[in-house]
Amino acid sequence: MQQARQPVESAQAAPPQGDASARGPDQRGGGAGARIRLSGVPDDREMLRVAAELTRDLQRPNRLLYWVDSLGSAALAYAAMAGAMLLPAIYAVPCGVAAVLLLYRATLFIHEITHVNHAHLPGFRLGWNVAVGMPTMLPSLMYEGIHIIHHTRTRYGTIEDPEYLPLALMKPWSLPVFLLVSILMPIGLLLRFGVLGPLSMLSPRLRRVVVGRFSGLQTNPRFERRSPDGAFARQWFWQELGASIVAVTLLATVATGVLPLHYFLVYITIISGVAVLNQVRTLVAHLWENEGEPLTVTAQYLDSTNLPQGFLPYLWAPVGLRYHALHHLLPSLPYHALGEAHRRISGALGANSTYEGANYPTLRGLLWRLMASTMKARAE
């Protein structure tokens, strides 16, 4: 399967560089609310060159860290989930919160699976799917083949991008609907893998709908994915089989009383909590201000966000996702290298550079910016 890891030099066939750093202070990242004019922003070739040169030694993933971090987070999450199911409420509630945070961290390795060079992490896709993807009904097939399109230079922010909606340009009601979808995600996954998936094996027409519309973690409702082929089709088969076994088992054991309803509801609530937390993070991963035009790499970077300050981003944007703009600039970097890459690039380019234009101080400020933008769209 084609990987999304591409060196940043591939972006340097872009239009000639303009003085992107000459944008006014109202267009910089420090929390200002003015909308950035993305269309027509030329590539800042100096930023691209410096970013590529300063991070060449950070490209290789730390194999031990990937395994220990992902599987350790999953093991602790399942232990906390058991506590939420079995302990009195005074202990069950904090166990549930811990389970959400830990399982959230473990599931976000689906993003690394999409990007990582699997020759450097043999067996990781299989191990993660068995330990995390299948038990949560979020196998990596739900992201692989989808997320790579989001990083395609000519498709980012367009109607062909499965992970992009111009939320900042939409009406205010779009934001609560966006969050509501995530609350209901575990129910959707049970239906996808426990009902529609098995039934689609009997109906080619239903199968096309299930694969095209219900087999990806996409935000663009117009996007329809193609059927898998080759090695990815074989991976898809066993991943879907494993997730379907989990979903059917859950439905059957709850219906027959073998699994207590209380345990099932705790499981569903924790999965829903993970989805909501990820959806909130998604709301601030980009500015969502592109109106559908293809963008240069620099414009894509400026439509994305870094939140390098403070401790809380480690909880709500773990596994390197606090550096989401940097990730769009250098999608080849493993998650554990992004902090060091940010320090190097920021130090080399300085406070008045284009690079600083994607750095923001707080989650709250970005959420307020997004809500204010939707209110403006309502008035227009």
C-alpha cells in the first residue's frame, strides 16, 4: 500500500516563493481571530528547505517506544476500564476518565500506522490491530487509504479531501452536530461491524455502500472510498473479520444476558468519550478556512495548528498531534521527533517567520476563533 510518508522536498516544486512572512500581525498565529487568506499564498521555500535540512536525522521511528507506548497505554486503559465496571462509583468515575485518556492515546497510533514506514516497524500494524483496533472496533482500515488523501497536495481542503470541511465558513449549528456525531460513534461502529458488515457479504450492492460510505473515519460526507485491492485488501479482510467478531460478540452477549448491561454501557461510554475527545481535537487541528481551492504546502501549513505550550495538549492532543501543522509540513517524522523538530525549526527561523504563523497558545482560543467565525458566517 502506498504510504503517506513523503519528504518535504517533494513539495518544493510549488509556485515561486513570496514573502509569506510579510503578512500583517492580524494574520499570524498568536491567537488573533482574523481569517487567513489561503488561496494564492505562495510556498515559503526557505521554510521548506530549513525544515527538511534540520530534521533529516529524526526520520527513523524508535521501535521500542512505539511498542511500549501503544501497548502500555492500551493495557492501562483496559485495567482502568475494568475498574470503571467493577468498582463503586466513587472509584469508577476516575477510572473511567483514566480509561478514556489512556485508550485515546492508544487509539491515536492509528495515525502513525498510516504514515510510518512499516519496514522500520515490522509487525506493528498487526500488533496494534489485535490489541487496540479490533477490541475498539477501530481497525486501521478505517484510516489507512483515507488519511493519505488528506496529505495529497492537490486534494487538501478540496471536495476530494475526506477529512476536511470548511467549518469556519459554515453555520453555528454545524459545530454541535459535528460533536454529536462523535458521541454516537460506538453505536455506528456496532452497526457497521456487527450488522451491516456481515450482511454485506450476501449483497454486492450493500457491500459497495458499506465499503464506500461506512468504512472510513472521514468528516467529508460527500467522500466515497474505493474498494481495497492488493495487499491492502488482504489486510482489510482480517481486520474487518476481527472487528466484526468483537461487535457480534458484544451484541449477542448483551442480548442474551451473558454480558451485564452495566459492563456494556461502561464500554460504550468510554469509546464515546474517546471519540468526543478526538472530535474536539479535530476542531482545532485546522483553521478550516479554505473554501475548496487547492493550496500550496505553505498555505496548508498555515491552515493547520501547532500548540507547543503547556501540559494539557499532551492529554488532548497526544502522540505528536499537538504539532499538527508541523506534521503537515513534515509528514515523514515519527511522533516522538516532532517536539525536537519544532524546537530546531522555530529556533532557526525566528519569531517573525512564516513558521510561527501556525503556532497558537491555547485550545480555548482556537475554539473561540472557530465559533466566532461561524457566527460571522451566520450574519453574512
